[in-house]
Amino acid sequence: MCFSYKNDELYAQDVSIKDIAAQVGTPFYCYSSEKLQKNYQAYKSALAQFNNTICYSVKANPNLAVVTALARLGSGADVVSGGEMHIALKAGISADKIVFSGVGKTEQELREAIKTQILQINAESSQEVETINRIALELGLKANVALRVNPDVDARTHIKITTGKKDNKFGVDWDDALPLYRAAAKMAGIRISGIALHIGSQLLDVEPFRFAFTKAADMIAALEQEGISIGNIDLGGGLGINYNAELPPTCEAYAQVVRETLGHLNKHIIAEPGRSIAGNAGILVSRVIYTKEMGDKKFIITDAGMNDLMRPALYDAWHTITPVAKKRAGLIIADIVGPICESSDVFAKDRITEALAQGDLLAVMSAGAYGASMSSIYNFRPLVPEVMVRGKEFFVVRRRLNYEDMLKEHAVPQWF
């Protein structure tokens, strides 16, 4: 286990969380390099029979050290902004392993992607296809383009993280995809490279994948009957992880669905895992500032807030929260909350937890994905440090900002 207890004290690999807290302060994120590697290799092994590229979804955790660790293993990148593409390149991921997704790419972002000659731009509308073609012709280049098709598949996940239904903003409507492929194939600035789809995040069942991949196989057959060759099948990401008591599918179960639905096509498979690589490779460590009671209600108030970890406020997401040092002090029912001036700043409501005291450390588990990447400076609170552990050593991979750091980009008009 990459996060485990030794003599009732939580460790990240062979480093005491308490020792890290003493040196860097709280709150902070802590990532296990070993767990990142294991999670990536699980995909690589499961999909080994295919010509494949595992494109880590940078939005899950864009820390340069995290992306670099995966780049050293041979990972590609799925990016959704020019900034994420910059990080991927800076981390050492080659352009021919980068896929650019997203429903609202700007002209500047598309220009950079085309100039860089990345593996594939996943276009999501007819206007985007036309814009890509115009920019490519201006640059005297051909852009590698796939259409992200919307298969109208219910991913059976949280409504705010489903992406493959008709009423979601993502992708090209299924019925419009074939005509748009026909039009794109005739554009001088476009090279049709593949087909892409992504039905949602935190999927705990492979059957929605099976339905979507089967529809993709039908679309590929229709395209190739018309002479439009498809080289890449971009499956998106979405495999879930265990936050509480979930039983997510294994990478092998996922790969079996790929074999059964798409294996006969002999195409280059692109997978875009994010949460299932970074999620359980990271934790958020916080300190109890105060405890208090209001009638029968108990509160544990921590120095981490919703600006540090947005998921519970945004999605009502569950994270297991555990004391860094187990004291065997008995159990209570309490709300675990942050210091932000918002009623939604709650990490856990009516949670059964070990009785905690002022100064105790808490670990919010499986916070490596969509934790630091969604953090903000709301209430003018500095972004917290991120730490990476390897074996018996740790390194601060993003330092804690201070107030002057935060003010450097501010300016007061001269009339004041």
C-alpha cells in the first residue's frame, strides 16, 4: 500500500505524513510516485495486445512533477487547453503523443496545436472543423483531426460528470457526424486521423463503455465504406476509483470490452485515463483548527477549505477522511468542515469519525485527481504546497504561495 499505517501512524510509502507536515506546514497535497507508476502500468499491461497510446488526462492533476513522472514511463497526454499542452510538452511528452480535446478551443490554442503537429485534435463542432481548416491553410500545414462524436449513452454516473448524452455540450451529434466527416475529408487543411468519444467520468460499470464502443465500431464501418480511413480510436477516459465502498472495474475488465467491441478493427487505440491514474495516488493533509458543539451537532474545523478541495462542494463527493495518527479515542458523529465563509464548505456531513482534538492531523484520501487542479485562492487563501514521495524521500513539487506572490499580478490604477 502506498498510503498505509505503521504503528498507528499514516505513511506515504516510507515517509511519515506527520514529518512532512512538520516541515511544510498544512494543508498540503501528497502524491505517491509509486502509485502513479502502478496505475499507469495497469493500463499499459491491460491494453498491451493493441497498438496503443495511454494519454494521461492532464486536467486530473497538471502538476509538472506528476506529468513528468508519467512522461518518463512513456505516457502521452490528453489536454483541454493551451496551458495543459504547454505543461505536457514541458514534461517531455512528445507532440505525437498529445491529443487536444475540449468543446471551446480558441483560435490561438488551435494555431499552437497545429504548428506543434500533435497526434490529434478532437473537433467537437462543424464551426471548429472549419476553423481548424482555415488556420492550417494559413500555416501551410495539415491538421490531424478526429471528430469527437456524442453517442448518446447514459454513463450511469453523477449528472455533473456525464459527457456522452445528447443534452451534454460535448461532441458532435451522432446523426451529424457522418456528413461532417464527409465534409472534413474534402478540406485541404485537414487530415482525418480517427474518431473520438468520451461518455463520462467515475464509471463503475463497463456496460456503458460496451454500448458506446459498439456504436463507434458501426460508425467506423460506415466511414470506411465511403473511403474515409480511420487510424485512431480515441476511447476517452472515465474508469472510476474507490472513494468509499465502490467496486470499480479493473483495467483488465475494461480491456476485455475493448477487445470484444473493437479488437477486430486492428486500429491504434488511445485511452485517456486521469482520475484512475492520479486519484488514489494523492491525499490532502489538513490540521484541526477547532472543534465545537452546537446543541447536539459536532463540528471538526480544519485548515483546508473548499478552495483547496472543491469536489465535495461541487459534486457532493465522498472522500474517506482518516486521522494521521490513530489515538483509539472512540467514535463520534460530526461534520468535518473548512474555514471558508460558505455554507457549502463541508468535506463530510454527519460522518462517523474518531474523536479528534485541536491540532490533530487529518488525511483526505483519494484526492490526487481534481483536487489541486481545481483549487483557487478564494478568500485570498494561498494555494497549498504539493509534495511527491519516492521511497524514503519527499520533495516539494509546488511551494506554498504567500500573499506577496499572490499580489504580484495585481495593479492599482494610477488615478489612485
